[in-house]
Amino acid sequence: MICRREETMGKQENKMDKAAQAKLENRNRPRVHTRSNIGTENERSLHAALKRWYAQPGDRLEVHVDGYIIDLLRTHAHGKQELIEIQTKNFAAIAQKLGSLVKNYRVRLVYPIPVEKWITRITATGEFIRRRKSPKRGKPIDLFTELIRAPDLLRQKNLVIEILLTKEEEIWCEDGKGSWRRKGASRKDRKLLEVIDRIELKDGKDLLGFLPEELPTPFSNKDLALLMGEPVRIVRMLTYSLRKCGVAKVVGKKGNELLFTVCCHGVNHTSSGRH
């Protein structure tokens, strides 16, 4: 009887040892960070199309690097590698990933801005209703609606942000489940129609190209909004990002308005592609 009990206890101990060993192995195994699910349902077609458009012969797609999945890995003629990530929205979801990768690799973040958009409405069963051109036109300055979520990205030495100015098509489904702004239509997909232009931002100084050439010193957000013909809301995002990138600073106040000055000069205003 004692022998059987000891045999049973021995088997249980072996199971416990194996379970502990498996748990330890899983803990030590490198984690693969998958893409954030935030907003991906509406961006799947657009993301895939941009990846096909951007890829060159020899590029490797969906590569695991340091526990992360990378859209494209490109090896240049000099042998150096570049990691290319396409992000159609939500910079906050990718900021930690980029911050980790730029420590050891050159990284390019590609962000599309639709300067022309078409809206196609379909029924809940997928039948075409109508197609129209949207009155909204994106501009390069729209970058700051996302950059404000990770405003110091361009302080990273190995990071480049590339804006793609595009023509897009949005598919709206009249299923009654969408926003009241779209009269209940759900935004089902975004599709790439054409890439018109591309703008490369290599560091914080390149962001200064968004500023008008005749800029007073110091200037407020209201001053800048008036000169640029842009809403104060987006201009605040611009000046906040400039400050976080170390290329502008607060030098005082005028009433309730902060006053700014630029920290560096010699900026090429054509490089930022202010359209």
C-alpha cells in the first residue's frame, strides 16, 4: 500500500516538475508582438495595397525582428538594412515598437494622407448604391493629428517619417450601425486608388518646413493659424510637436496665449511639401 502511495506521489511530482519547466520555457521564449487590433478592420485593404505599392524587388514582407512583425525589410546596396512600417492611423499604438527598434535599426514610418477621397455607398448585402467625391481634402499638416500622440518620434536618430499623399476610396455600408454623421452607415473599408506624392521628414528640423517663411518672432498659435489659414486646433498640435522635437520653445505669454520662437534656422521650406 505504501509503495503504491509513494509511486503515485512520485508521478505527481514529475508532472509538477514538467509543468514548472514548461512555464519557465514559455517565460523565457521571445515574445512576438502582433499588430494592434485598433482600427485594423477599416484599414486592412489600404494597408495591404500600400505595402504592395511600396515594396521593391528583394524586399522581405512580414518579417520577425526582435520579437516584432515588420511590414517590409529592405537591404540597401551598401548592405545596411531598413525596417519599413506602414501606419494608416494611431501612432500611439506603434510608438513603443518604434522606440525599441530604432536603437539597433534604421526605421521608416510611412503614413498616408488622402488629398482626394471618394465615397462609395453599398447596401447591407453589398449592392452598389452610389459614388461621390468627398469635399474633404487632406493636407500634409494633417500629420500632426497623429504625431501629437507620439510627438518626439523625430528625435530618434534612426527614424524617418514619410508622408504619402494619396487618392483613396471609402466604402460605406448602409447597415444602420454606423455614426450619425454618416446617417448610420458603417465605414467598411479604405482602398488605395493612387499615390500622388511623397514627403520625407528625417528629423525635427524638417518639421519647421511647415511654418510660413514670413513668421514673426515671437509668435502665438493664433498668429500662426492666421498666417497659415489653418484652424487653431491643428496649429496647437503643430507647435506642441515642434516643442517636443526640440526645434521650438516657449519664450513668454501674451494674455492667455503662449509665445514661441524657433530654436534652429536654415530650413528648406520646400522639403516639407506644404501644399
